[in-house]
Amino acid sequence: MISLQEYLAAGETTLSNLLVQNYTKLDLNTDEFMLWLQLYVAHQTGDNFPNLTNIAKTMGDTVEKTYSLLNSLVEKEFVTLETTLDETGRQSDRYNLMPAFEKLSRLKEQQRFETEEKNDLAAQKKMLKSFEQEFGRPLSPIEYQKIGYWLNDDHYSPGLIELALQEAVLNQAYNFKYIETVLQSWEKKNIRSKVQVEEEQRRRKQILLQKEEQKQSEELPKVSLYNWLERKDPDA
């Protein structure tokens, strides 16, 4: 039975689950990934150029297969072989494993982009459906072109355009000119999100309420109050 001291002395290897979960999406097979992992373990212990014969024994493979796997890692640009000079000018070789992390970073960025693109497309469909529902008819080619201009040239989000549509509906203004005016007004105020729109609407309601209260106060007739307690009876 292994002792606790032996267990701790062997050290530990820390690796993000992102790489473990996505290595096949990076075009690595299991054997290639296991060799890369063995090289990574060696790096963790300070050995940047481990003996492949020893790694082959650990993996239960032949040396020939291990070298073949290494060549595959190099060809796929997951590992690069580098030669460095130390302070005395002596050369030393090392396996650079960073390209694997760089590939993983690009993969996650691509996945994030695809997700955002998918969500954005769904938001656009929802926004177009809202236009047709509120206008009570299909949109014309010119109207589709106008919305495309808002999205691609002005870079208004589908959600913001839909909020501008709602603003127009509330004011009984079923036309694109009014919606564009609303969008331009929000842009001048740097309003780009639903939360900011709601804050602007609350601010406007508060201003209108204050003006209405002020107007009502000004319209009240001025009535002089007669003090009946101090009234003097002329017959007294």
C-alpha cells in the first residue's frame, strides 16, 4: 500500500478541465493527448525535455510509436521544439507546450462568437416578428433594408430596435421615421441597453409628473381667506 509520504512526494498536476473536455475538438486523438499530458507533467516537475523512452514505458507504448505521436503533435502545432542558450552560452532543448493553450483559447473564442451570432440571429427574428405584429402586415423590402441599416451600419442591437418600436407604439406612431428618431435620441444619450432605456423612461415620467403638478398649482385660483373670528359687527 502506498504511503502518504510517497503520495505527496510524487507531486500533483494541475490542468484546466477545458483542455480535457475539448482536446478532441482541437483535432487530437486520445494517444496524442496522453503524450502531450505526459510532457506537461514533466514540465510541472521542471523537466522541459523529458526522455521519450521513459514516457513510452509509462504509457505502455513502443518508443517508435511515442516518437510518431510526438511528430504528429509537432505537425499539428501543439508542441514546438526550441533550443535556448543559458547564461554560460550552453545550448539546451525544450518542448514548448503553449501552442496547445493558444489553440484552446482560439477554440473558445470561436465557440463564444458562434453562440453570440446564434443568439443575435434569434433576437433579430424576434424583433422582425414584433414589427410585423405591431404594424399588422408583412414588412416591405425597403423597411427590411432600413432595419438592416440600423443593425449593420448604426450597430443598434435587435433588442434596442425592438424597444424603440415599443416606444413608437405607445405614442401611436407607426412609422419608421419616428422609430429612427427614437434610436438617434438614445444614441446621443449613450443609451444602448434595456436597463438604460427603462431608466430614461422613468426620468421622463418624473419630469412630466413634476410639470403637471406645477401646472395644476399655477392654475389654482387665489382665494383670500376671511377671518370670521375677527369680524366686527357694525351694530355692536
